[in-house]
Amino acid sequence: MTEKDVLNTIECLAKRFAHKFRFGFYDIDDIKQEIFIMGLDALDRYDGRVPLENFLAVHIKNRLKSLKRDKYLRDGYVCTYCNNQIADCQHCHKRMLKNNTKKHLIEPLDIDCISDEKEPNMWNHSDTTLEVMIQEYITLIDKHLNINYRLDYIKMKNGTYVSKQRREEIEAAINSIIAEHKNEEG
């Protein structure tokens, strides 16, 4: 199967699923983009026992359901652990706080409440020293990061989902690179 065939398969799935999974401030184009990322990410786990389209359809559909579930917490659902309403469930309290935070991230910001004054804890964009240091670290990481971490590192930079275990591995590798750089300077 060629690269073009794989991309065509993912494109067909994007057309099929995008309108079904559109929600909140995720419009059809956003969902299509997520589908492409999910499809390309799943290729590592494809073993060839089933047709690629079937494999990707199941994988993408499950990931889209998880995406939609994780972005919203709906009242009236029953906890699977204790059969209580989620609002009354102690098992779901931590998850509910997390999901409410995510839900607020995708709501539009009321610009009437924004002031032009700089708050004391805000970063001053004119601080060129800090900007130079950040750029040096990014260049250092891009230069020395192991190629096995590259794709997931780029996903992390762009805010795309990366598993917790993989994120921790990448963060450890980045911290190691920075520590080596500081030792060389010192």
C-alpha cells in the first residue's frame, strides 16, 4: 500500500466522521485535522491482519468518542463505579473538575472584561533576554533530541495528545539535554 493510498483512506474517513463528531467550538475542519493526526498516529499499531480502512475506522471512531467525552461533562450521567449521578459521585469528583477545566478552555473569552493594564504576574514580551534564552533552549532541544522522540515532541509543542508515559520520557530526555548543556557551560 502506498502513502497516497493511506492518505486517501484517512481522507475518506475524515469525510465520513467529521460531521458526526463536530461539537462545541470544534468545527468540521478541526475534526478533520484531528482525524488526520489520529490516523497517522495509529499507523504504528497497524499489523495488516485486517483491512487498513477497517482498522483506522475503529481506531479513529474510538478516539473521537474519547475526545468528545473528555471535552464535556454532561449532567445526568451515572457513575459506572457506584451507580450514583455523576454530580453526587465521589469517584467522579476529580474527573469532573478536570473536564470542567477543559470545557472552559474551549468557551470563547469575554473580551469586555480584559484590561489593557499589565498584571504583575504577566510576562513582559519586551524582555529580550528571556526570549533569547527560550530560543536557545528550543534550538538546543531540536538539535540534540533523539529522533525517536521527535514526532511526539512536535505533537506536544502543538498541544496534541501524547500519552502520559511518552510525555514523561520526552520531558526526561529534554531535562537531560538541558542539564548537559548547563554542565558544559559551567
